[in-house]
Amino acid sequence: MPKSGADHLNALRDGREVFLNGEIVKDVTTHPAFRNACRSAADLYDFQCRPENIEMMTFKSPTSGERVNKCWLIPKSHAEMVDRRKALVDWSRTNFGWLGRSPDHIASSLVGQLIGIEVFERHDKKRAQNFRDYFAYCRDKDIFLTYVIINPQADRSKTNADQQDEYLTCAVVDEDSHGITVRGAKMLGTSSIMANEVLVANIQPLAKGEEKYALSFALPMGHKGIKIMSRKSFEEHAVSEFDNPLATHYDENDALVYFDDVKVPWERVFIYKDIEAARGQFQDTAAHLMQNYQCQIRLLVKMQFLMGVARKIAETNGIIAFPPVRDTLGKLAAQAAMVEAMVHGMEAAGTMHGGAWVPHKHMMYAAQVLTQEIYPQFVTTIRELGGGGLIMLPSSAADFGNVELAQLIGKTQQSPTTDSEGRVKFMKLAWDSLGSEFASRHVQYEMFYAGAQFVTRAHSFRTYDWGNATGLVNECLGSYDLKDSIPRAGKKGKAA
């Protein structure tokens, strides 16, 4: 059988140091701040174990022969990429698209890195083999990885070495025959609370002289010296499942990860003090392409969910027949369909790279540029549809337990499509997806997970086929000449 939910939950009880509210969390699988999110992660693995899903969701590992999730599949053709995408869509549907860093995200990144393994080999063949071995290990164990590839913000006008503490950012402090010792922080460890291992790398460029920061390695989350500093848990602060149905289950969390003189075995080191290799790990392999392609797959499911919210708001408020409302829903539907169409397009226009089929690079970056802008607009438009009804709701589910309040709720929360309880239940779900603290975090996530907008636009500029575009203009310019447009003069100087 493939990895199950129970397998995953058991693996999370590894002594990891998670800090929340000034204390160490002893067991993330039972703590009220994380237990439901961990259960949602476990549900992904239970889903792939269902007899009716095994063939659709998994394939046989070429090394172990065991069945593992298709997120580890290296597609050899367009058809295999589509098959892999369908599995990822079905996985995302189990959480309605709200787990941004589900296991298929970093797995897709590692797939892209393996596709471009020659980048590693160009710099260090031994470390390239380390990466090959690690990929096989993660695939065969169906490992849930997070990654920390961004440096702490601190003073961004200074280099990493010029900060008040030169070890603010994770860097090498020592090495010996057994491995290296690292100290410092990395972020954003999204889903680190419920992941098995962490990949450390640099997606931001490093300057000459910053070699000690130019690292890539991977370790179990419970490895000695790794400290996981969690942000506020929306799950912990959810009033109830009825009041916060999404935050209760799908708060994947974000964390700063600090490496307190952590020893990393040499076999887990993939890049060492090599600035160019650190840059190439994501930009020269297919890593950046594959991981952000996965993000668009997940986003198309989330957009479909939000389209359902938008339509149900209109139906619940009895405005679905209003022409302006249909106009708004039509525009939203076009935007949601665009995301799905771009996923299909980048697949169909893909090419072979390193023996694998990869999505069309510019189409992927174009999708990122557009969705970074669309998502906050999309949410705002749906909030406008909901109006004051999204916030003028009972304080909590407990109000229904008061007979007098329940009667008043029945009188004031009315809808042509459902009773008062059904209206409140849906509007609470709508608010948790559009305006709650959980929802606001998701707006910020969709705007910045791929980098600031100027970063994604720069990728779009870099990857567009300018030669084709300017070639068409030059071809047009070459089809006519000035002399052909000057009127011919007659004998008396008049135009003939």
C-alpha cells in the first residue's frame, strides 16, 4: 500500500522543536494549534490509499517497486504530464485548493531539479549524486517536504554579511570529515509544522563574497538544532468549525526556521559555497518551472471553489437574476477559466528537456504575472457581491443555543434558497474564504509566494519570444519602402 495518513502522523512525532506562544509544542499532531492541519495533510495520503484511487494517484517507484504519489513522476510525454496533473487536481480538491504547500509542491521542485541534474554535475559531480540519492529516498518514502529558500528581511539595503549578525542568514560556521555545521535563519517555512523534511536553498541571488551562504541541503524536521518558530495559528483561534470552517482545517502555517549550529552530513549537502550553483539550482534546472506549474494547478481548484462561493452568494441573496450581477459573475468565470486554460496551454506547448516533458516556460510565467494581479481583485469583487451580509452574522454558533437569539436569527437571516441556519452557515464559510484573517493571509500568499510582482514580470520579460514578435514587425517594415510611396512628378512638377 502507498503511504497512509497514519504513517504520516506517526512520522510527525519525531521530537521536532516547534515554538508557539512562548512554549515548545510537544506533539503537533495533538496540539489545538496544529492538529487539524496535520490531519488534513494525513487525509491526502489516506485519499491515495483508497482502492478506487490507487491507480489514479500513484505509480510504482522505479527503484523500490512500491507505489508512491504521482507528484514524484517525471513525465516523459505530454500525455504523462496531463495524467500527473489530473492526480494533482484530485489531491487539491480534497482541501478545496486551500493548502498552498501540499506535498506535491516541493516534490515538483525536486522533479524539476532532477530533470536538470546536469546543472549540479557541472559544479560538483559528487554532490549531484547526493541529490540523485536524496530524490530517490524522498520518492520511495513519499516524503512531505517543505523548503526555506528566502533570507530574513532585516536590513535589505545591506548584504547578508553586512547585517548586525553575519549569521542572521543561514551560513556555514564549520566543517569536518563528517559534514558541515550551519547557523542562522531562513524563511518562509510554509507547512513546516506538518512536513517530514526541509530543503534549504537560495532562490534569491547572492553576491561575490557571500559564498558561506551559498548552500543547499536537506534534513528531517526533527534534526537536532532545528528550531521552528511558528506564526500565529489561525486554527487555534478559530471559534468553531461552523464559524471558521476553512481556518479550522487548512491553516498550513508559516514559520521561520532557525539552524542553531546544526550538523549536516556530507551526503545531504547538494551545493556548498558555490554562488553560481546556488543560482542555477532553481533558474537553470526546471525546478522553478515545475514548482510554479504545480501552484497554478492548485490555484485553478481554488478559483473554482471561489466561483462556487460567488454564485451561492448571488443565489442566497436573491440577486442571481440581476443583469449587473450576471455581468460580474461572467467576468469572474472568465478569469477562473483563464487560469485553467493557461495550465492546459503550458502543458500542450511544452517541450522535452533532459528526457522529460516540461511546461512552456513563458506561459507559466505569464500565468504567474496575471494571477498575482487577478486574485486580490477576484476576492474583492466577490466581497462586493456579498456586501454587509458577510459580516452581519451571529457572533458564533453558540447564539443558536440561546432560544431567544435563535428565534431572532430565524427572523433576520432569511434567504430565498435556504433557512436561517443554512444562510449563516454559508455566509460564515464565505467570510472565511474572503475576509477573515485566514483569508487575508491567502491574499498575501497568492500575491507573493512566487516573489514580488516586479520579479515575476522580470521572468516574463526574460522568457518571452521577442525574436518572433520583433521579427514580425521587421518583416512588415521590409515589405514596403519610402520611394514606393512618393508621388511621381510630371513634366511641370505636378504629380503624374
